[in-house]
Amino acid sequence: MSKHLKVILLAALALTLLAAAPALAHARTTYKTSTPVLSATPYMGKDFSVSGVITPASTAKSRATVKVKLLMEMDGKYDVMDVYTAKLAKMPAGKKGAKYSRTLNIPMTGKHAVQVLQYRHGKLVSKSQIVYFDVQPAALQITIDPNSQADVTAPANTPIDVVFPGQLMGCAANIGFPACPGLVKTSSSPLTFHSDGLPAGSYAWKCSMVDCHYGTLVVTDSRQITIDPSSQADVTAPANTPIDVVFPGQLMGCAANIGFPACPGLVKTSSSPLTFHSDGLPAGSYAWKCSMVDCHHGNLIVQ
């Protein structure tokens, strides 16, 4: 073989290797998708987020798309409920990859799971581990007037958000439950404390001054009975059992004056949500109504 022919062949081989280099580099790229982290305990109808990291970072030449697959357990197996596109953000300086995140809101309780899928140029290149979790019932909001010393009741072993409404100033902004670590402060405006469920008992709250803002949250083993104020359908409750009758939502106008005029055994314990408590009613029919004729009305059937 002539010297000139060898040079030509070597040059051709070099050009071939240079052309193949990007493809070889691409083939050697390892794509990873971290296990998603939940921002908070998921509650029905409440926002929470899932987040994590993909590597390598998304670039113009290797643009990434990240999908969050939401699953739900049905009949002993997990089926896909929906698939969402996650947002991507740059990592802090010195950190590799890109951060993914997606806000979810699940409208039902039960066993769920999420898995994150990483795509490059439309091709699936990596999957995260599956994370399993239970969606809890939505927390019941318990409102306490910081200027009132009246006891406020809440059901035992039930997720609750205790809210002190308004823009609290001075010592009132420091209200807390000093002897109840199970109530965790989750917001300053409005001042809110959350519990996944408290045992029956009395839980004192107070501000940072003596004999100023203080009161008691009374947690009872009551069964919650929910009544839709817009419906006239009968609602049943068990006899001789502690109950809290709740009219949910922000009631306006005459609906805010709903009551049980012929049942002194049902005592109003909260205005938001409108709640009435009884330590136990005998069997019977108990009418409720608002302050207008033939507007909001119905019956609580205790049996």
C-alpha cells in the first residue's frame, strides 16, 4: 500500500471517529431521576408539592421534560390517575443537575403514589423510585376568637387547623399552646396551628402576657355530623352519643343565624364553621332553621 493511500485512509478514519464522537458521548450519558420528596402530609383538597433532582441538567442540545405520574390504589393494585408536567429550575452554583417540582391537589382520600419520569427529546431515559403515601381527610378548621375566653370544642382524633383570625398585634401575635406539642404552628397570618389528631382533653392557649389573651380548646370524643345548609334532606345521628353538628363553609346572611330553636341540648360552640355540640341526645327529630321563613331549614334525626 502506497504511503499516500495510507494517509488518505487514516484521515478518513479520523473523520469517521470525530463524526461518531457526539453519538458515543451521548450513549455514555447516564440519566438519573431522584426519588420525589413530598413537601407535607397530603390532605384531601389541599395543595402539596413533589420535588427532586434530575441529572444531567437540561440544555438546549439535551432538553429535558419531566412528568409526574400520580397513581391510586384500587382493588389491590395501583392505577394511573393522571400525569403532570413538572417545572424545572437551575440548581445552586456548584450543584449538578436541575430541580424538578410539581404542585398536586388530590380530591379524595386513600392510598396513592407518585413516580417521576425523565424524557430527553421525547424519549424516556430515566424513572424515579415510586413513593407511596396516604391522603388524609381534610383538616377541620376550628376558629378561636383571641378576644374571647369562651371554650371552643373540637373532635378527638381528627385532623384540625386551629385558626386565630385577623391581623394579630402585640402580645396576641405570640399566642400559643405551651403544654400541647401536638399542635404545631403552621402559619403566622392568620395564626394557625395544625394537629393530625388530639386525644380528648383540655388544651390551654395564651399570649405572652399574664391574664390577657387566653382560653381553652376542649377536645371531645364526639362524632362529627355534617349538614349541608342548602339542602333540606334529613340527616341522621346516633342517640346518646357525643356529637358535633357542623354546617360547613363561610355562611352569609340569614344562613349565619342557623340554629336549633327547640333543642337546648345542642349548644353552639363555633361560628366558623358553624358548630353545635351535644353530649348525647335522646332519639327524636330536631328541626334546624335560619332566621328567615322557608329559607334554610331541615331536620336532624337522632336514632
